[in-house]
Amino acid sequence: MITIGTAKWTTESAREVGKRFIELTPLPDFIRMEGPYTYPDGNDGITSITIFKYDKSNCGEANGAIGNLYIGFYGVPGFRYSLKLAAGSKATMKMMGFE
């Protein structure tokens, strides 16, 4: 399974975001993190996309750990994020009734 994390912050807050990123507690070993990939987003500042991969059997614990990761950025002016749980094509086909 994967969770896609998207975060945005103002350019004025970039230094504080970087400082807090360095101080983050590492994720558990069963979560593989790809990214963050960042890009300037016009007047919205900076956008970051991170993909977290983990086994379905660890879904609850993984989502708790990922959520706690973003708590480290609370209080940064203009910082906001969203987390989206996503399934692969095999699981999606099964949900649609195709075995």
C-alpha cells in the first residue's frame, strides 16, 4: 500500500521547514519513503510530494507514524499538508468486482 503526502509552505517559511525536516524522528523500518520531491508552485510557495510504501498488514501503524511525521511541522507559518491512502491496480480492480 502507499500513502501520498502533499505539503505546501510559503517561501518565507522554507528555512524553518528545512530545519524541522532535519530534526524529524526516522520512520519505522517497514515504511519506505520516496522523496520528498519539491517544486516551486507559483504564488503558493513550495510544494512537496512524498510517497510512503508499506505492507498492508502494517497499514494502521504506518498511517499513525506518517501522520506523526507531519506533526513536526505544526506551527510553521503557512504550512499545510494532506495525506491520501492509495491502492495499486490489483486492489482497485478487486474493489470494482474484477477478480
